[in-house]
Amino acid sequence: MEEIKRVLSALPFWPSLSESERELLIGGAIIEDYPKKSVVCNSANACLGLSVVLAGEMRVCILSEEGREVTLCRLHPGDTCVLSAVCVIHEITFESLLIAQTDCRILSILPGVFKRLIDQNIHIRCFTYEKATMRFSDAMWTMQQILFHGFDRRLAAFLLSEADRLGKNELRMTHEDIARYISSAREVVARMLKRFAEDGLLRVNRGSIVLIDRKGLELLL
């Protein structure tokens, strides 16, 4: 219960809640662990409620009829996800999957409680729609990359942004991981990484990629 209260009290709308709303929120939140590669939430047939990532990494994606995944965004510790609450936020009409990219620990505000709080508190409602807008922007940026940018540019942008996020030039990930993140095929990723390596932009090791020439990668953008 202490961990739940600590996480919830860090949310931006917490100071604007009444004492009874805080009690309702704390009593309506749970913390669960999800193993790597498990489906945390499938908006087509399940509703998790508002979720907060406590540990690990989640991937939000959409799935085509042919089974192809398109990653819309990634969530890291401290990130909040409203796409897991589609039964409450009816304006979100597309179906998405939340997948545990690593072992994850997630706090969820149960749908019934979340719906009640949205209806009665304008601060929670504003926070929710702000987050929904952010995720919609993420999705639009992803689709723009896929539709209008060459694969070399997409891959270079991903590698640079990941290096910036981690604060280092060695990225511990496989070709399959990268393919999932940028919605491509592993074979296509492998070929482009090989080309980048031949151009002296990076070095491919077993299970990792080392960026050697960041300026060269930036020129591709």
C-alpha cells in the first residue's frame, strides 16, 4: 500500500484531489508484475485502466490482419499510459496491444475507479486527455516515418535517439529487437546495419551495436 501511495502521490493531479478522492484512488490501484514478451493489455478485449510503468519497458503497438506489428511508442519507468484505459476513454477508437518488452512492474488504476474520478475531477480529466494527445502524436510521428522516410533514415534516427536516451554509444539489442521497434523485418535491419558497418558508421557485435560515427549517421537525417 505504501508503494501505491508513493507512486500515486507523484502524479501531477494528486495535489488537486480531495481526501476522499485520494482514498478512492489508493484503494482502486494495484501493482502487478509481467514477464518479458507477455501481453499486458489487449484493448480489443481487455481494459487495464490507467497504467504507470514502475520498472522495465513496455511497447505499444497495433496489429494488422496479417499479424504484422507496428510499434507506436515505448514506455519506460515513470511513463503513464492511457491506451490501456480504452473502456473509459471512448474517444480512443483504435485497437492496440501493450507488450512487456522486458520484465515489467506496472501500477494500474482500475477502470471503474478511474472512470468515476474522471467524471468528477476536471484535473484528472485534463491530465488524461493531455496524455491521450501525446500518444496520438507519437502514433502520427511513427506513421509519418514509415510512410514518407527511407529505411536508412529511419534506422539512423532510431539508433541516435536510443543512444541519446541511454547516454552511451553501445546499444545492447538484437536485430529482432530493432525490427520490432521500427516496424520492419529482421532481415532488412540486418542488411542496413551491414551497410552502415561497411561505411564505418557503426560496429555490429554479438548482441550489441556500437555507434562509431555519429556525425555520419546524423547526415543521413
